[in-house]
Amino acid sequence: MATMQDNQTWSGRFNEPVAELVKRYTASVDFDKRLALFDIQGSLAHAEMLAGCGIISAQDLKDIRRGLGQIESEVVSGDFVWQLDLEDVHLNIEKRLTTLVGDAGKRLHTGRSRNDQVATDIRLYLRSAIDDITLLLKGLQTALLDLAQHHTHTIMPGFTHLQVAQPVSFAHHLMAYFEMCQRDVERFCDARRRVNRLPLGAAALAGTSYPIKREMVAELLGFEAVCQNSLDAVSDRDFAIEFTAAAALTMTHLSRLSEELILWMNPRFGFIDIADRFCTGSSIMPQKKNPDVPELVRGKTGRVNGNLVALLTLMKGQPLAYNKDNQEDKEPLFDTVDTLTQTLRIYADMMRGITVKPEAMRRAALQGYATATDLADYLVKKGLPFRDAHETVAVAVRSAEQRGVDLAELKLEELQEFSDQITDDVFGVLTLEGSLAARNHTGGTAPQQVEAAIARARKLLAS
Ligand code: ARG
């Protein structure tokens, strides 16, 4: 016979203690203890409701409050003793509560299962993580705006295929990332609505026979609604998958920006410098200054993508309702939250530590015939069909290339060899400034438009 000590949680049902290896294999306390404060919060609301519905006494509620209050301070101070034997965060806290307050502690689990309890804890945890993340994203957006503000007239080459394409302002380029971050914020806010539903009351899977009031618990915990089906409430983790997908997209955006920072910092570009505090040197090459932070962001994006695949795979084969598989949702989720929050925290600061080198950007924009499209558009405005204009300019570019000069450096007579439609007003469109100013519509790179975009963005952040 197993003693209470050997298999104390399940006791009566079992003939032998859980094997030591199995205990370690099935225990989750090492990682789910970070849910402790949310577990306590959920238990307090549950107890409140049990007392409100007359399922436990007012004295029980008082004892439970006192016990959980003490446990909370033990957890916060680090004095709480976590026991692997007690498997997970829920059983550890319940056991301690019973030690502290006796029978009232044993009554807390009335009308509840760890299945709806853990689903509630993760939702509370994720809701708070989402709130942190959206704040951090807004911080990064502000850093992008603050930098963009000074560079609506700083011209750099815009690229397609990483080849010089058309001139854009550095501000316009930064504002592209503002837009990506804005969609990220919206995705998290949207996911939050589905995270913010209460599973408690679903109990193990079918609901409970006690006269509970789920809406009361929802209100106490700040949930917008209660999950409408008990089987679904305890088993699906789509809200966690959705969150991780949003996180993977945010990391992907940051990874793209990182790739650009790395290129821009390379002396062959020389567009920017990243503050020393975000870089490291080499142990062998004394001249090196490496963009470690952007490189790590790029690398850590792989981790978050991996977490998304892990969670999707975790879910795909599970029959209703709860299965122990779901215990494996926590580590990928925690890792995603940690990776993303740490990345965002560093990133906003790193963007503020960037030194911009406008002359290098300008020099690069002057190479590669960035205003060729402007010349074609100029010819179209003089009456040529676009395809003919395109061909005419292609010939002009080849010729300029052979002479080793930019289009704007050709003399008027030389340009007129390609088309007799060209007159001396052509030089206005061949300059970088002319090219930018011409793209004067919503979403275009004209300084006036980018300034308006920045103003709109500021308003959005303030709202
Ligand atoms: N530690 C478990 C988890 O993370 C709690 C729920 C366990 N429920 C159960 N019936 N074994 O999912």
C-alpha cells in the first residue's frame, strides 16, 4: 500500500507510489511556479464566489483570504518552498494553504478542477503579458517617430532586390516600421479579447453540480465574458497559439529591421552607427565592432517561430477535452513572452542610440540611377507612352553608365540625344529632392507627406 506520503495527492486510488523518474517527468512546478500570483488571484475570486453562493462559509472565505495572503508574500519574498512531489503550482499552493488554515484550504477546490484552474491562470498571465507588450511596442513606435522627425529631408536610396531603386527619405523608411508595429499592436489587442474569457466553472470538463455563478468570478477577475462551452474551456489553447503567432510576426518585423541595421552599419553602406553599448568587439580582431543586438534579434526570431510550431503541433492531435499534453504549452509560451519583451525593451533604446550619417546615404542615393523613373515619368508627361519612355531612359542609363556619370551629370544636349522632348526643366526632376517632392500623395515619400504621416502617428499613439 502506498502511504499518504508516497502518493499523497491521489492516495486512496493507488497501490504503489509514483516512480521517482515519472514524478520528475510529469512535474511542472519548476516552470509553472511563475503562474503563482495569477493562481492566487484566481483562487481568491473562486472562493469569493463560493462564499457568495453559500457553497462555503464566510469563515472559510476569511481563512482562505488570510492563507492566500500569506502565501502571496512568501512567493514574492522567495520564501515559499516549492515541492516537486506536489507536481505543479496549483497543488503546491493548495497544500500550503491547507497547512496554514486547515479545512477551509481543503474546501477551496470545491466546484473546480486543475483543468479550468490552469486555463484561467494562463489567460490571466497572458492578458498581463499582452498589456506589457503593447506598452513596449508603443515605446518602440515613439522611438521610431522621434528619429523619423529629424529625417524627413534625409535622402537615402530605397531598394528593391537590394539594388538601388528610387530615392526615399530615411524618415519614410522608418515610418514603414512604425506601420508594421501598429499592426502588431492591433493584433495583440485583438487577441486579447479572446484571451480575456473565463474558463473557471468548466471544472474538469463537464461543468459542476454546485450552484456557482461564473459571471461573478469573471467580473472579479476582469474577464470580458465566460467561456461558453466547458469542454472547449478546459482544452483549447488557440488563444495561446494566436498570441504566439502575433509574437512571431512582431519578431519577424524586428528581424527585418535588424537585418537593415546590420547592413547600414557595415562600412560599405556606412549609413548609421549603433551606440557602443549595443555592440561588442572581437577577442582576436581589435578593430571589430559587431552589431550583436540586431544579430541576436534576428536569431531569436527563429526561437519564437519554433515556439509557434511547437504549440500548433501540441494541439493538433488532441481529442476533447483536457489532456496532459497541454502542460507542455507553458514553456514555449513563457519563452515567447520573455524573448519578445526583452527584445522590445532593448530595441527602443537601441533606436535612440543610432547615429545617422546623411552624407553617406546621399552619396549612395546618387549612385545607381535612382531617378531614372523620374526621367521616364517626365517624358510621359511630355506625351510619350510609358513603355516608350521606359525604353528611352534605359538607353540613357546605359549611355551614362558607359561614361561613368549620373543622369543629372549629363549635359542638356547629351540628354536630348535620347529624346527631343527633353528641355532644361528636366534637371528639376533628376535631383534627389525633386524625385522625393514629386511623390506627394498619401503614403508617398515627399517630405510634406511624411511629416503628415508622423503627425497622424503621434495622434494615434496619444489616443
Ligand atoms: N499542471 C497541469 C497543466 O499544466 C495542470 C492541470 C492538470 N490536470 C490534470 N488533470 N492532470 O496542464
